[in-house]
Amino acid sequence: MTSVVNIAAYKFVSLDSLPELRARLLDEAGLAGLKGTILLAEEGINLFLAGSADGIDAFLRELRADPRFADLEVKFSHSATVPFRKLLVKIKREIIRMNHPAIRPEAGRAPGVDARTLARWLEQGADDAGRPVVMLDTRNAFEVDEGTFKNAIDWRIERFTQFPAAVQAHRAELEGKTVVSFCTGGIRCEKAAIYMNEAGIENVFQLDGGILKYFEETGGPGYDGKCFVFDERISLDPALAPSKA
């Protein structure tokens, strides 16, 4: 039985009064009976939460009542048990740490490619302009070991702060191709794609919604293995079923 609803969402948006926002979200998520983690920074919000369907719905209604989060896109999955032990709301310098302050996704993002379009590109072996498609995994090496897209580039980074240096060391691998930056839920690949654009690499896209949205919308063609997630489920298969409950 999979009665627990799991959600993942992020948004790059300017936030202020973070201590007050933290207190409000901690109260709202607690009243809804949710567990998981919410990260807040001046650049936006990143959250992973689980609970009952009613609790998730109630929390999202409250969250989206704030105009800054009205268009928050959420990815859903289900599990038999709650994969988090407690509720945490933390204030951070970045909602995904890159240590590259020039990257401000709210000011403009790289073009996105949706899941169904990417599935078509992978099947036909090229994008719609006929350029070869390169899948670039922006996750840490231990995450990639659970699964990744077939023939994806994996630079074996140990943390996302190493990504800019990896781009500079390996940029020749990307020249003349359509580069699709991907990650678990979209947040890392969004920052990564912006960095590559600013570094002068052409034809860079980000996979909208990341691997989880790709699984949800297509069932995962072209993906080998599972997708690591940072909770007690460990990883999800292309049907979004957890490897551990």
C-alpha cells in the first residue's frame, strides 16, 4: 500500500525576512503533519516533504497563497511509509550550493527541454535541428552510481561546487553538440545550464523537472537503473517506486 504522498519542489525567487518565513512554514507544515526538509535562501526555496494526501494539499494551498510561490511546480511520488524522521526548515546561503555568486537563475534561465521532447530526441539520436545530443549528469558520483541516462557524461564530481572547474576541464566534450543538463529534480541542472551558457558553451538545455519528472511523464526510456533520492527510500525506479520503504 502506498498511502504516503511525497513532494519535491523548488523555485528561484527573491526572498526576504527569512526568519519570519521560516517560522511560518515550520508552523504550516507542522500543522499539516508533514515531515521532511525545506531550505530557504535569498535566492529561493527548495523542499522535500511527505505526509498524507490531505496534509500535502493543505500545505500547498497555504504555500501557494503567497504570491511568490503561486506558480510553484511540484513533483509527486508515493511510498508505503514516510521516508523522513522529522521536519526541518533551514536558512542557507544558497538553496543548492555552487559557490559561484554570479549565477542568479531568477535573472534568466537556460532553455528547457520537456520530458517528452527529450525522449523523442534520444530515440531519434539527435535534436530537431539534427545535432547530436549529449546528456550531462550534474549530480555527484555516488548518485550517478544508482543510475543515469545511457551514454551520459559523468565527470565523477564529489560535490556540486566542483562543477564549474569540471566544465572548464572538459568543455571540448560539449562543443558542437546539443547539451542537456540533468539532475534529480531540476535545481542543480538549472544552475549548471546557466553556468555553461555564461561560459560560452552553445546549445545548452536543462531537463525541465529533472529525472523525476522524466520518469513521471515518460516512464524513463533511455535511462538505465534508478534515481538516487536523499531520503530513506534510497532510490526510485522509472515507475517512481522506492527501492526501500
